[in-house]
Amino acid sequence: MLDNLPRWARFGVLFALGVGAALGQAPLDLWPAAIAALALLLVLHRDVASPRIAAGRVWFFGLGYFAFALRWIVEPFLVDAARHGWMAPFALIFMACGAALFWAVAGWIASRIAPRSQLMLALLLVAAEMTRSLVLTGFPWALLGHIWVPTWMAQASAIGGPHLLTGVTLVAALAVARIARPAWRSGAAALLALLLVAILLRPGAAPQIAVDAPMVRLVQPNAPQHQKWDAVYRDQFVNRLLELSGQGDRPDLIVWPETAVPYLLNEVIDDLRPLDEAARGAPLVFGVQRVDDAGRFYNALVVMAQGGRITATYDKQHLVPFGEYIPFGDLLGRFGIRGLAVADGGGFAAGTLPGPIAIPGIGLAVPLICYEGIFAEEIVAGPDRPRLLLLITNDGWFGQAAGPHQHLAQARLRAIEQGLPMVRVGNTGISAMIDAQGRITAALPLGVDGALDAPLPAVRAAPVYTALGDWPVGLLLLLGIAICAINRKRDSD
């Protein structure tokens, strides 16, 4: 089908199909376009002559997908454009090429083991997405399963997490691809089965929130990233946080975003009276940086109780490579290559004590700082059932386009997977209260400052995913690949 086109046209078609698949990601959420594009990739795979050609085709498809889905990745480099702006195009190219390489390997192996098998390619693409989520600390952003977040199908993540949703995406694409073959009945039956599953997973109307549910105040200062740490502006943003926190009736909990306090905790810990006065006795959660006795810097979440007492501190554990720390930072720092979020070449140190943490009057909370919210398999709830997920972030790094919306979509999945409501507070937005089925019950939009009081939704019974994690999906995937390899001739005919 593609062989009749010039080489540049073939590459262009595949790249465009990849972009079409990326339309399924937030904020566009055009999931039918994603399924159609993936189905065409599977159809084209049937006329591949060699593993090398298969890998190349899937790579160009992936390049288009990741270049569009991850377009927001240039935004952090433009915060300080004079210093980091030159890196922006290289960052997008590197990320798109690297992520597409996982898919290319899947295409090569699929063609090598079971030539022309659409099923084998679909299974190995799921495996590639799982691998991408883990290798080199992992980057499970814009997974193919994320297209289902605004649909009923998202509830399946309570059973098998994000990789089950990726499997559903490839099953849907495979079904559409099969409709174009003589065996169209199997494709139609698979689509009908998926529709029935989605109907069964329909969450229904949101349950009534209890009248005695804790009232949580989400405070969004909307501090532009290029001004946030500027000595001319930072007190202005702190005063905004204090004013928004102290208005109206006193809530049961106040939450500020990541690094809301633009000073080291060590510098302000002896005089937290302004924060205590604004909180008026309510516990206050805020993000701040701190340094320990060994001179190591941490990105921290702090719980302050009445009287300005610090009752809990959580240090971010999963740091952003090349953002919060630079591998071999001491060496590369000599050449001017430093993390975006810190001035020190070595960057932040990773915390070692996992959650949950106790919030006075509320209960246990699973703390998550920004990037940590994208790793479903790393959320540690502990032996006792927590009351909520607590995510503070600074999406000001991501600009005003796709990045914050995609980050929010992943937060909704974490709530479904854990069966817990989530309090999500961002510096520039989107701050939201999310219930245990991933529904947004209240939100502050991007680019505004304000405070939002929202009741904390109820906890659900612990979903299957909290106990089993990704193991069932991984085992089913291995079983499917083995069966497909054994029956490779039948599927290729």
C-alpha cells in the first residue's frame, strides 16, 4: 500500500497517522481518531517485507505521535529562554525519537517472530508502553491508554491500571483493522464486546457527599514561573496565598501548591506565624524546598498544624531527570548544563520515607509532588486505608496548552486506580477536587488566582489494582505473545 509512494511520502503518511493517534490525548480527547490511526498502522503492517521496514514504519508513526502529544515539553525551557531556550527543540526531538524507539523495537520483534501478524504487533505495543513506563526511571506520559480518561472505559483502570487501558486501545484498533479483512465478523464482535464492557463500567451519578465531609480549600496563587522566585515578586505571591487562605469561613484543610513558599523551610521554620494566622487553626499543607545538615536539597511537602507546628514532612522521591537533577550533575555543571528547577548542578536529593502522612482532623493522605502523580505503580498507600490522595504541583512549567490538561488526566486515573478522592492543587492550575471514580467535582481553571472550597468526596472500597498492580496485565500479555508466536502462521494468512 505504501510501497507505491516515494520514500518521503511514506514517511509523511506514517508521521501524519502518528499525529492522528495523538489527537486522542488531552485536551483534544479525540479517542476515535486515535483508534482509527492505530488501526491503519496495523493494516499497513500486513504488507511489511522485513523486520527492518516494520521497525522503520512504526518508528515514524511513533515520531509523529510523540512529537504532537509531548509538544508541551518545550515550555520549561522557555521560562528562562536566554539560558535554556536553545535546548527546547532538542528536548522535543530527543523525547519524540527516544519514545518512538520503544515502539520501533516492538515493530521489529513482531515482524521477526510473527511476520505480518497484526495481533503480535498490537501485543508488543502494549509491552513497549509498559517498558517505557519503567526504563531510565520511566516516563509513562501520553500512554495509549490515556485516551479513555474522559470515557466510561477509564473505570477499567481500577482493575488493571493504565496498561489495561492501553491493551483496550490496541484491542479496539485491532478490531477496526480486522473489519477491513474477510474476518470482519470477529472485529465487529470485539467492538461490540468493548461497548458492552464500557456500559457495564459506567460509573453512574456521583454519590451524595456527606454533610459532615471535610471542607478543603484549594489555593491557587497563579505565580508565573519566571517571576515565582524573583525577589521583586515572591513576597507578593506569598501575600496572595495568605489572603486567599484567610478569607471566608475557616475550612477543615488548606492546601497550597508545590514550592508555594519561595524560601527554604530552614529560613522560615522559626516564624510561621503569618501562615498560622491565615490558617486560623486549620491544618495547612504547603510545598517548600529544604536543605538538610549535609547540604542536600529536597523538594518537600509540609503539614503545619495549629500553632505553626510542623507535624509531617514528605520529600519528593521520584525526581524529574534533567529537571530536578542532572545525572552526573557535578561534572556536567562545569559545562553549564544544569537542572531547570534548581541552580545547583547536582540538583535535588530524593526522599527516602514514603507516605502516607497524617493530616490533623482529616486522616491519612498519600502525598504526591508533581511528577510523582504519573507513576501508577509507585503509589504506596500503606497497610491502613488512606482518606485521600494529596497532589501538589507547579504546572506553571508546562505553559497553558496541552501539558497541564494531560497531567490532570493522569491524576484522574490515579484516583480511580486507588479508589480514593484526590485533592490536586497547582500553582497556575488546574487545581481540582477529584472523586474516587475520577470525576472532577470542583476546579479552578488555568491561569487564574483564587481559592476554592470543596467537600472531600468519600473513599471507595479498595480496587483490585491496589492489591495486584500491573502483574495480571503483564502475565496476560506474556501469555498472549506466547500463543500468538505459536499460532503465527494462522494469524499471518
